[in-house]
Amino acid sequence: MTEQFSRFDAAEFLKTPEEMAAYLDACFEEDAGDGVLVRAALKDIARAMGMTDSTNTT
């Protein structure tokens, strides 16, 4: 039996401003100092708020 994986999209789970703030805080804490994780979190939050085209994930 082969394992099947589905793509995880954090934006689907960010429903309230409090959840978005907590997610961003966690990403600031875990970021390696290059800002990659923080930028990804901001993109996730923008998609969760409907501010971007959700079909373009690049």
C-alpha cells in the first residue's frame, strides 16, 4: 500500500485575526533570520483574507 499525501495550505485554517496574528508571531519566532518563513506567512494570511489570487501559489 502506498502512502498518499495531500498539499497542506495554512490559509485554509486561518479564520480569525487572532489566528492570523498567532501564526505570524510563531513564524517570526521560527524564522532563520532570512525572512523566508515570515514572507511565506504573510502570503498565507493574504490568501486567507482573500487578498490574492489563490490559484497562484508561487
